Amino acid sequence: MKIYKSKISSIAILVIVMGLSGCSGSNSATTTTTTTIVLEKPFGVSLLSQSLPSALELPSGWTASGTAENSSSGALEPKSGKGFGVCGGPNRDMLLQQFGVVAWAWSPSLQPEKGGYAYISTFEFPTAEAAKNFIETTASQASCGSLTHEAVELGEGVTPSKNSKTPRFDGFSGSDNSTKWEVRESYTVGGKLASSTSTGITTQTDTEYIAKIYGKTYGQSERIVAAFEQHLNVVIRYSLIGDCCVYGYSNSEASKEDLRSSLSDLNVMAEQFRPAILKKLGLSVNENAPTSSNVTN
């Protein structure tokens, strides 16, 4: 038995070659069996957290609020159904659990110069294959294209249970706990960001909220654009959230600014943050799923 050890892009590969010779005299047959075992690179919650931008590392005009979270300070909230997951399927946390997420971290709420909100998340999976499957499942889940469901106003002092099966929407800043909102969601999935050299996808979710109270109609729209990138067994997610088109309220005139972002805006965001995140993780810009090399006897 011979054991060869080589290192490729921080991935340890063990190749075991076994030669078996025939026991009878004249013609001996040799069978070679090659087994490749890929040991994924361990990152850990501490490194994932440190890879996210600090307040001092934000681009000019950007600010941050709230606190960062990770798998040491918070818990995932797996849910499924209309109003939770894309097309009524498993939400992101449920998919993370499904593919065995090892550690995760996401930034506090970031406010771009344009307005709206942004978040950056990092997820570590046990293998690059699991990371790839997480991204592919996220993409395939949006196959319904659109979905309509109902949400209930988030009343003052109401904190939805983590196990609640009723989606909530805060449209009136906690004015009641009974108004029903019609929620219309549409989904699109595309290829990776223009600036990315890694395996990945982009998604866009447009949501419209409509409520009728005492004969008056209220509404607003929201858009979330997100990108998922695979780097070995880590997935980085960039997202931008913005709203527009508020109507029906007495102060609607002050809320007509369109803060919805495009995939071009998301691409610029990723270009601003990606190099530093990958450097802190010890990854190169084009490092992706691990590959194996052929070893001959």
C-alpha cells in the first residue's frame, strides 16, 4: 500500500493505491484501486464573523445599525409555508439545516448611501457538494414564479412566536392586530453576478402589500435582490432591500422615493466587499469547489 499526500487550494487529498498480485505462478494480474478522499477546509464561526465588514470598513456613505449575529449568539428559525419560504417552501434557515450548515454569521443591518438596507451573510457547510446543493435548491425553489397569500398586521406589543404559522406585516406601526394584508410575491432567478468568477446565482423577489380599511386602500411595494456565491464549502450571500410606491397613508407624499435596488446595484456592492471577505477567509477570488488530481501508480 502506498499513500500519497498532496495539497490543492487548501484542500487535503489522500489517494490510496492498492496493488493486488495474483498468487498463482505464470501470469499475474494487477488491479489498481484509487480512492480520493476530500477533506474540506474548516473555517468556524469565529473566522466567518471576522470576515464580515466592520463599521470602519464600510464604503463612503454607508452606515451600520444593530448587531451582527452568528451561530454562537443566535439560533436558526426554520419555517415553511406561504409568507416564510420562497414559493411557500422551506425558508433559508430550514434549507441551511437541510444541508447540514456547520457555522453561519451575518452582518448587522447596513444602510447604503442610496437608502434601503443591505446584509452580508456567510455559511459554512460540511462539504463543497453540500454548499453547491444549497445554492441549486435555492434556485429551483423559485420555480412557481409568483404566489399570493395573506398576512396579519403586526399589532403593538405583539411578538410572533418562532413557531407561528401566520406571517406578519408591520404596515401601520403596530396600530392593530387584526388587519389582513393581501401579499403578492413574484420571483426570478438568474446566473451569477457579472463580477463573480465563482459558482453562484442571483435572485429577485418583488412583493406588494395591499390592505383595505373602512373603504380606503393602503399599500406599498418591496424588492429584495440577492446573490449567492460558492467558495469551496462556504457560501457568501449579498442582499439589498428597498421599498417604494407607498399609498393610502396621510403621509404617503413623503414616502414616494423609490429605494428598490437592481442587480447592477448588487453587483457594485459585491465588488466593494468581496475582496476583503475572501482575504480574511484565506481564499482567492476564483477559488471554488475543490478538484482532485489524477495519481498514477
